[in-house]
Amino acid sequence: MYAHSGFYPSDRSKGGSEPTTPELDILSFLWFAGNKVCLRDVSQRFGVCHATTFRQNDRVINFFIDMAPKIIKFENNELSASEFLQVAGFPNVIGCVDGTSIKVRTPAHKIKSTYVNRHDIPAITLQGICDARKRFIDVFTGIPGKIHDSRVLKLSDINDNLQKICEGKFHILGDAAYPVREWLMIPYRDYGNLSDKQKKFNKFCATRVLIENAFGLLKGRFRQLTELDFHSIDKISKFIVSCCVLHNLCIDNDDNFTFDVDIVLDNEEPHYEGGGEQKALLRRLGEMKRDQLVNVLFP
């Protein structure tokens, strides 16, 4: 596909040196993404100059970005709900949402304090929604790590479309960092007065661990994501999304592995939700649906 795409420079009529092969471009990018190495190390390993490796990476990243809408997307709600039902018995779930921090160098012309997370480390947030197979069905990134997960969801492209996608019947699962909505189920907050049904419901909500597993697989497979050394947010964001595309392609081709490494996800955030009458109404509707689910699951 890459060899026949507009991103590979196959036209040699303009003169200059012979372009690298499409196989070499892809392999160079995969080696860089899968190992914590610099581009200079990759160029030496593959026997090309540093500038060529830089161009190879840019071409392949742009190729995967162009491919992303076809690979990372919501598909059949009924099928997704059926797969989640088999996993944990939770009805009408089509995805799990969460955010994870990815360490970065302070981007060029940016102030470090605007990007530090709660550990005082420059980072950006990757928000992901995954299906029962741990495939990403939506990703959003580029937001500074200090911004709360619920705010990231509100800023994301998918936020305004989730209600329509869920069709009033389906929902996604999140943790207590998110506000409860008709299309977003979260655990009951435990102040010591939960009923037995509510406690059981919270155990069902543990299904959302699938998104944490997906982040762990992503960071385990693509070790470059442990800390990115790019200069611009645009390049950082494109690289992350490219890795998410490859993550999905690996799962689609049954290329699954268990990584024996500890991946720090840094996704435990305090709950926060702003006020407002509309938010209060949406929250109440979400609470009503959650209570109905409890009565259906535990009659």
C-alpha cells in the first residue's frame, strides 16, 4: 500500500539520488518506533544518512495518518456490545475511555510549566477509546498533560458525536474522572454508603480496565512512546496516532504479545466537573440510566 501511495517518492524523473525502497522506509520507521533509540542510530543501522532517515520517518508517519480514519473508527455497535457482554456480562457497552500521559521534551517555543503533569514532568495526554479486543476506535492527543481527563474529553473531536453514536441505547465505560452521562457510565463514588447492588455494579465497571491494557500494549510494543524527543506538538501527535494505527493493525493480524515490562500509565486523576444547569441535567439523566442498569443487572 505504501509503495503505491502518494507519500512514497516513486517518481525518479526529477533527477537526484535514488529513493530508498518502500520496504526500507517501513522497516526504518518500525525500528525507530519499537525501540528507544535516536534517528542517528537508525540511520547507521540501515546504512543511510541521517537526513534520509528523517525524511523516511516523515513519509511513513504521514502515510499512517492518512490511513488512520479507516483503521481507528467506531464500527458495528451491536457487534461491539456483544463482544463486551462476553467479556464481563455488562450490557450495551461499545467502548472504554481513559487518558494516559506520554512524556515529552518541552516543545519548541513553549513554556514547560504549561505541559507538566502532576508529577512535574512535561507530558501530553493521549485519550483513547477501545473496543473489547483492545483496538482503538478513537484517539485524541496533543493536549498538555496537566489538563484533567474530563476536560480532555470535552475538548476532543468525538465528544459532540458520542451521544449520536450511542443512539440512546449504548454507552462507553470510564472511571470516576469523567462525569456520568447517558452515553458514559462510571462507577458509583464510594462514600461508605453504597448498597450491595451498587457495589456489584462497580465491579462490572472494572471492565474499563481494557483501555488500560490497550495503553500498556501500545507503550510496550512501541517503546519510543516512553518518552518522545520531537520538537513540535504536531510531530508528537502524528507519531502517537501512527503508533495507534499500527497497534490496531497488529491486533487485526493476530500479532498479540504479552510484554513483561512495567508500563506507567499515570491515569489516576481526581474527579472534577464544572457546574451549570445543563451539566446538572445531563448528569442526572446519566445517573437515572445507571440506576436502571443496576436494577436490570441485579433484579
